[in-house]
Amino acid sequence: MKPGEFPPIDLTSPSFRAVSALGLFLEEPLVKALLPVVVLALLAPILYRMFGSTWAELDRAARAETTREEGFDFQAPVALVLLAVTLTLHEYYGGRAFFDEVLRPPLVALEAAGYRSVQLSKFANLYGFGWWALARLFGYVLVPIALWKVLFPKAKILDFGLRGAGFTSHLGLYALCLGAVFVAMVLVARQPDFLGYYPFYKTASRSWFDFLAWEAMYFVQFFALEFYFRGFLLSVLKRRAGSLAIFVLAVPYCMIHYGKPYLEAHGAIVAGIALGSLAARTSSIYAGFLVHIAVAGAMDFLALAEVHGLPSKFWPP
């Protein structure tokens, strides 16, 4: 065997047959439907052991806040209504359909008029995802910050998970979460729905520029997502709802994963609770953001390497 070569896979070996049989078993409709429910039930006591004290502390702080303040607190209702409005706007105006119908025609006209910097014919899909990421940055970050400074001028934006004080003190927990997610990711990395879904930008295999430009947009979107759910919303709601805020926010966070692979949508429930609990404990979104982009980047890389192949050149032809 030459250096750098790998031995051929023995398709008749017991280990290969066992892995194949396990893959086929997990693809059985009833097994696939019920497996996440069983996993969630097994994880529940682990999550409680890890974060029970954090939840209790949040509840004590919320009771003290409620006792201290008088009158109606507008912040939590405004935040929840804003959540509903934001998700609705993103569904109807923040996706590829709106880009194709409204934003793409002017770009087509500019390219036809000789503006070579547009290059829509080459990067049409990348432009569409650029709008998708920009809409999330605008709706999840810029609008809540601006609205809160107008409605509640005394609010401190840094309190929305943007302080770095608790970042390093809990890196062990984040590393544990990251390791658990990577193990789960390796197990599902060859599932047909996983390979068919990632990466979103199907032209990412064309060049390293395509891949890196897409990942940059993807990561911006993840920062916006972490800020909105684990920074802004959690900071506002936990003052009144305590630990319940974590579980309330896990519901819409799971629902925005609808359309993704089935097992990943269930995984969002665990991620929403675990990352929300960590953000509440550390008052920081940064480590959760790093966990998110590490997993997302690895998922894209694995799926690309498995199906389309990694890029062989930096610039697209």
C-alpha cells in the first residue's frame, strides 16, 4: 500500500454489516419518529442535573423582581409580540421567494446594462442567501436594539448577552455540549435527508470563495439568532418568567427549524434549552455562538465532502 492510501472497506466484515443494519433500523418510519422522544426523555434528568440550580436561581430572581416592581411591565409583552411579528416578516419577506420576486429583477437590469460588478448570472444563489442573512441581521439585531432604546431608554443593550465577563468561566460546559453535538452529528452525517439538505448553498463546492462567502453569511445569521433568542428575548423574559423563559423560547426556536431534517428539528429543542440555560448562567451569547458556528461549519463541510466534493480552486470559473 502506498503512503497516503487507505485500505479498502471490507463490505462483508461484521462491523460494517452492523453499522449498515443500524442505519437501516434508524430509517424505519416508526423508529425514526419515536427515537427523538426517547432521547429527550433520557436527556431530561441530565439537563436538570446540569442546570437545575441555574433554573432555581432564575426563579428566585424573578420572584424578587415581581415583588419589588409595581404596575404593569410592558417589556415582556412587547418582546413576545415583536417575536411573533419578526418571525412572520421573515417567513414572508426574508427568504429566497421575496428576493426572486422583488430584488432580483433590478439586479438583472443592472447586469444587462453593463454593470459587471453585479455578476448575478454567476452568483444568483449567493445573492439570495445574502438577502436571507441580511434580513436576519436586521430583524433579529438592529430592530430590537433600536426599538428598545426608543421604548425603554434606560435599558442597557450590553445586558442582552453582549458582555464577555462570563465567557471563559464556563468553557468546560460549552466544550461538553460541543462534544455531544459532534458525536450526534457524526452519527447522522450520512443520513439521506442530512446529505440532501446541507449545505443550503448548493454551489458551495464550485470554489473556496463560494464556500467561504456562504459560511460568512451563515455565521452572521447565527450571531443574529443567538442575540435574539439567547440574548435579547431571554434577558427581557427571565426578569418576569424566570426559568420558564428558557422553555418558552425553546418552542419558537424549534419551530424555525421546521423544514430541516427531522432529527435536527428535535435537536433544536435540546439546543434551545441547553444554550438558553448556559446563556442565562453566563449572561453571554458568545460561547453559544461559537458552538453554533463550529457545528454548522462542520456539518456543511461533511455534507459537501460526502456528496459534492470539496472545492479544488479558490475562484469560481
